[in-house]
Amino acid sequence: MTIRICIADDHRIVREGLKQVLADAPEMQVVAEAQDGNEVIARVQQLMDGEGLDLVLLDIAMPERDGLDVLQQLRKTWPALPVLMLSTYPEKQYAVRCIKLGAAGYLSKSADPDDMIAAVRKVAAGGRYVTPATAEALASAIGHAPGKGTATPDALSHREHQVFRLLVSGHTVSEIGAQLGLAPNTVSTYRARILEKTGAKNDVALALYAERSAKSAATD
């Protein structure tokens, strides 16, 4: 049985590398590629209306439309279509969020080729691919109920997390509003919630908090 795959990543060299890895599995066929969030939706729509698709390999950091937003759209429109998230971020930083949003698995781009093929096979067959690090992060998320000033980035809501990422990247409230399609006042409300949850006093402190969280996720 052929596994028909769509690869979504904004870097051509990454897409070519993934295709080379998947080429070692004779039953896997890359039938489409996409380099931004909007193109992912268009490609999947075209395939689902035609010859069909079995799996989407989706990068988190996509231009035009955030990979997590694309994941939500795919799950809403085609709930039976498995999505395996790809990222350069540590598993403890994003895996839980992806799985909560409906991803069938989370895989580092630096994963061993054999692990990547095993993940694709498992997810395409209707299973979930969870590494030990992801399982540990899920267990921690379930058992942890943060209070004010103690939230981890994963404890933020999806929209809060989007605003958080843009704030720590140096974007202004107006720029964030334009990118996410939100009124500046709405963005300011999200910012206030984020500061309260993380205990950060301002955007500089929030950036330092983000750096500490990333280092903690990478070393745990």
C-alpha cells in the first residue's frame, strides 16, 4: 500500500532532504510540496478532492500562516488526515502544544532517518508517534497546574502563544495585530495576560523568560 505524503517546509533544502529519507521506503510517495502556510491548505485541498492524501509532514515555523494555525485548519477540515509536525525546536518546548492541537506526532528535523520512516509509517497507519521526551513532557503538562507568574510557554493558550512568540521576536503591538488580524487593543489584552501568567514585568523581561525557557527545554 502506497503512503501518499505532502511535505510542508519553507526551506527547499529541508524538503529535498526529507524526500531523500523517505525515498528509502518503497511504499512512500511524496505527491506534493508546500513552502508556506496558505500553500499547504491549497495543496491538501487539491489532493483530497482528487487522488487523495495519507499524511502531511508539517513544519511549525511556516511563513504566511503559522504552522500551528495550519494544523488546526487541517484538523478541522480533514479530521481523518494525519499530521506529523516537524521542528528544530526541542520536544519539550512544542510537542505538547502540537499534540493538544491534534497532531499525530512530533518529530525533530534532526531525527535519525530510521526514526523518521518509523514515525511516518505509524502515523499513516492511524497511530501516534510519541518519543520518550514527548511522553515525559505530556506527563508533566498533565500533572502541572501553573498559577500566576509560574506558567511555562506551553501553558499559554494558542493565541497567547502566537502573541508571545511575536513579542519576544521584537514585534510591536501594531505589527502583531496586522500579522494576526487582530485589533491592537486585543493584542494588548493578550500581552497583559501573558505578562501576568509568566510573571514578566515588561517585554524585555519576557524575552529573558523565553530564553530561559528555551534553554531549560534543551537541557532537561
